[in-house]
Amino acid sequence: MVNTGHGAAAVCRWAIAGCGWVARDHFLPGLLAAADGTAGVVPRLVAVTDADPAAAARLAGRAPGAVTAAGLASLLAEHRPDAVYVATPNHAHLPVAAAAAAAGVAVLCEKPLAADLTDAERLVAACHEAGILAATAYDQRFHPGHRAGREVVSSGALGTVTAVRITYCCWLPPAWSPDGRPYDNWRTDPVRAGGGAALDLAPHGLDLVGVLLGGDDVAELTALVQHQVHPYAVDDGAVLAGRTGGGVLVSLHVAYNTPDTLPRRRLEVIGTLGQLTAVDTLGQDAGGELWFTGVDSARRVPVPFDTAASPFAVQVREFSEAAVAVRDGQAVQAAWPWPLTRDLALHRLLLDALPRTTRRPAAPPMPVPSTVEEG
């Protein structure tokens, strides 16, 4: 145990590989909030690395005591983290996660697991063979509104659940930047991202369905993608339809082509006795609304939850506790309720449902006129 000023508390030493805007603007504030509010295990950022040294320096400058590492080898060997948050572009998840696993470090990897299925399978195999704690960073699992919704579902208040509907959309033009700086928007690059809106946003919904339904995961899935608004190569929207193993119908609408000023984030769980509705809970931020509507009344009954708690803070706190438990000898299966193999199965299901490529189709050839007019 280490005395950190929080009383006698265990410390989980974190490192970050990939210092883009999600790591900087969402994961790091969540880590700092978890450190302030944790009585048991205290997460502490010790080192970061990025292919762009300036990005690494900006992130490290926001975390007291954190330093930049020259590369991944230095990050792991010299700073000895207990856990690594992998937030590189999708195509680079595998080498980072595999190196961390080989060093005995717990891995929290951003979704999707990889840009393609082969890399995702190798990533999961590397973590399994190393016997380390590893998870996909599905922060929506930890949103207090979604956890409150799961309790409503498990209470039986909805009766027999028949459907889950999710809308998770945003606006991502080609030149999008999180803060006005020049930004390499790799999410629109088919090589580094592996796909567009469907591969980026649908994983959250697929994971959340199983979480809300107590483990009844999506087992069948079909998808349609679109290239409707933005000129980049990957899809800018998709509609997915599926069914869980227990027979619940699922629909997902995800998009990069919905202006942020429009209603764009909604979750509904429909049952024979009522409906659960959440608005603006999907996404990286705290807050939103959640209510229950029963069949005997059209009145909305608010479902209370902690609207100030960031899903990233809850995720960091619980993963830190699990990492320290495994470090101290607890079995991975006992420390963490979501096996990485389950996340891989959902990733495979999504990739199988998507077209073989989600790149923008080539323009059709110009028609050849049957006659040539002179004039």
C-alpha cells in the first residue's frame, strides 16, 4: 500500500498511449476526477506517449506528476504502469496492446478493438496468453443513467422487453477539429479507422444492449451504410437491425452527418408494461435525462441518477480497482465482469454485418450516347 494523501490507499499507475482529443479531453479528466473521489484505489497518471510529441506534452501538462515517454518501450520499461489506456488510431491498437500485455500491464483499449478482424483476434489472443486484465473502453457501460436504466429493466418494471432502439449521431465534417487546431481526422481514413460512422459508433450501442438486458447480447445483425453528406471515403451513416439471443429486436442509427444542434442521441427500451427513455446520455459527457412511461399512464416518471458523474471517471475507478485486484492475485474473471472474448464476438458480428468495404463506391461510368449529334 502507498500513502497518497488520501489515507492508506492502493495506487493504480496509469499510462496513456495515444494523446488525441478523447484521451486529453475526456479520459484524463475522468482519471483526475476518479483520483479525487476514490477512497480505496487511487488512479494516478505517470506517463504518456504519442507519435506527436506536442500532443503528448499537452496532455501530460494537465496531469500533475505525469511525464512524456520517448516511445512505447520507454513507457512500459521505465515507468512501470499497472494499466495502459490505448487511444491510438484503430489500426495501431494491436502493437500497443500486445506490448503492454507482454509486459504484464493491464490494457484498456478504445473501441473498436481494431480496424479489422484479424488484428482484433490477435489482440485478444495476446492478452489472453499473457493472463492480464484487458477490456474494451466502452465508457457507456458506466454512465450512471444507463446503470439506472439497467436497474429498471432488471426490476421487471418493463415486463417482457421486446425492443431496444438507439440513435447515436454527431457531425464530423472532413476538416473537423476538437479545438480549432489543425487536426488529423483519422476517423475518416479507411486504412487507420477501418470504417466510418458504423464501425466507430455502433460498437457502443451493441455493447450497451447486452449491458441493459443483463447479458442478453445481440446475436444476429444486418446493416445498411450510406455516403450521403460528407465527401470522405468511409461511410457517414448507417442503420443496423438485429436480434438478441433472447429474441429482443434491436435497431441502431449511427451517423457522422447529423448537425449537433439537432436531437441526435436517444435510447429506448420497450416492454409489455412500459418504456424506458433516455435522452442525451449517449456520448462522452455526464448528464442527460431518463424516464419511465408505464402502460397505465402517459405520464413520464423521472428515473434519478447522478447527473454530475462522468462515465469516464466511473470507468477509470472500476478498472483501476480491478487492475489492482489482479495485481494482488485475484483472478481476472473475478475482477472484471466483461470478458474480452465477449467484446470480440460483438466486433466480429458487426464486421460480418457491414459491407465488405464501407468505402465510398466508385462513381458510375458516364453513359455512352447511342447517337452523336452534330452542330
